[in-house]
Amino acid sequence: MAKIKHIYRLENFEFDNLEDAERFNRYLNIFSKSQLRELYSGYKNEVDYTLYASPEFNEKQMQQIKMGLEKNLDVSIYSKPEFDHQQMYEIKLGLESGVDVNFYASTEFNFHQMREIRHGLTLGLNVSVYAKPEFNWVQMRQIISGLEKGFDVSIYAKPEFNYFQMEQILLGLKQGLNVEIYAKPEFDYEQMIQIRLGLEKNLDVSIYTKDEFNSAQMKQIRTGLKQNLDVSIYAKSIFEASQMKQIRLGLEKDLNVTLYANPEYDYKQMQLIYLGLEDGFDVTWFAKPEFTYWKMIEIFLGLDVGLDVSLYAKPEFDSSQMAQIRLGIEKGLNVSLYATDEFSWEQMLEIRFGLEDGLDVSSYSNPTIDWKEMRKIRKELESKK
């Protein structure tokens, strides 16, 4: 005789017993639709869904607990509202693989950290070295890499080192270098790179292994050491990296860098002096801190075409005035008529134009006449030619 089966239908859910149906009837006013789906899924899969039937769990947390129950795991370790679903997932994976999840089943760790600790446990590593909340997951990854290689990671397994610093120390260990020289928190990772690269080439890194030098300065000193240059001339914190570079380039060409190895010059001024020395110019005409870069340019341009720059290589002229005198000399004009700082560069320009046109500029070459008035007089003189 066929057995009669009772079915209890509650909205879209069907139950084969009254107890579960009545329980779900109470749940309807407590849980959201997505939570109800996870609870019903647990009922259908014949797990004790009451273990996660709490409004404190969202549907994703419920899902992780349900999946643990389906695999007969001790879900009590992670079925806590304070764990988000990703943390629950990592603990569940640890339970599945049989590792000691007590190392990381704590709300002190986010799921990224839990993943790295779990990974170390699966590799059989001593995770107690890094299973600490003060290490972020990328720091943990660098420590794992060192442990895998069998290195003494204690030299860099310190929270004060960021991921990038740890990476440089680990690279040094892999290369068999004396990393104690730069495994110091006061060096940022870019400084560590320069020290490590120096150690690779057996350079005397003690010259620049000082926190007073930034990484760019260290690079210039390291490059000089690599080229067997006397870096003592510029291995000084008073020089910026860009200044160091110009001095180093001069040393490479065996130039007299003492003429510009002066912190009063910016790197652009140094570069001009370097170029002048390289071209064989008498740079003493413009290698003076009181000359701005643009003044130096004007003197440099004059020397480059063989002019007598003594007529304008004077501190009292600004670069625009120098330019007007230089252009006049190039044209073979009698620049003595306007080569005085009493004239502005605009006034000099009007006198120069007049001289170029063969005019008698004496009628307006007077510092008291405004340059606009000078132009007007010059135009009138031109029209009478």
C-alpha cells in the first residue's frame, strides 16, 4: 500500500514536516528573502540550519557557515557575527586543509592577512614569525618568501619596515649581501636600492650610506664610485642630486669642476659652466654666483661666437640688457652708445634699431626719454631718410 506523504507549503517553500514549516513561518518576519534562501538551502541539504539562523548574519555569512556544515567542519570556530564572510571563508579553507586555524581565527586579522597565514601553514612554515596584526598582508608575503628560502627573516620581519623595504632586504639576502648595512628603517626603499646596487659592485657604500642623502643623491655618488671618480668633491648633502650630476659629468671629462662645484650655483648654472669648459671657453667671465642662469646664457652665447663679452658681462646688467648689447656687438654696432645700466632693455632696443638703420640716435639716446617716446622719434627719423 502506497505511503501518504504530507507536504507543508509556506509561500515558495515546501517542507516535509510541520516543525520546520512552523519554524520558517516565524522566520518570515525576521529574515530577508536572501537570508531565507540560505536557511532553506540548509534545510534542503539536511544540515542544522538553526546554527546560523540569526539576523546578525547576512546571507553571505550564512552561506559560509552552511558550506562548513555540509563538509562536517567545526563551524563554531567562525560562526560569529564579528567575522565577515571573507574571514569566514579563510577559516573554512583552513579547517578543510587541516591546518591549525587558531593562528589566525581572530578578528584582529582581516581576510587578506588570514589568507597569508593560512598559506604559510599549508607550506609548513613557522607562521608565528609574522602572524601578528601589525603586519599587513603584503609584508607577510615578503616574510613568507624569506621563510621559504630558509633565510633568517628576523632582520626584516619588523612592522617598521614597509613591503618595499622588506623586498630590498630580501633581494640582498638572496644575493648574499651584507644587508645589515641598509636594513634600517630610516632608509626608504629607494635609498636601500642604491645601497644594494653598490654592494653588488663591491663599492665603498659607506661614503653614501647616510640618511642625510636621498636616493637620487645616493645614485649620483654610486655612479661616480662605479666610474672610479673622486666623489669626495660632490658627496656632500649641500648639493642636490641635479647639482651632483653636473659635477660628476665634469669629472668624467676631466674638467676643472672646482670652478662650479659650489652650492651657490643651481644645476642649470653648473650645466652652463660645464658646457663652457667642455667647449674651451674662458668661463671665468660668467662663472660667478651673482650671475643668474639667464645672464650666464647671454655671456655664453657671446663667447660661443667669439665676441668681446667684457662690454656686458657685468652684474649691473640684467639678462635682457645683456641680450641687447650682445646683439649690437654681433652686428658691429657702436654699443658704447647704450651699454650702460641707465638704459632699460627697451630703450637699448630702440637705440640698437636706430643704429642698425644708420640713424643719428643722439637725438633720443637719453635715459630720461621713455622707450615709447624713443620709438616715436626713431620712426620719425626713419621717415625722413
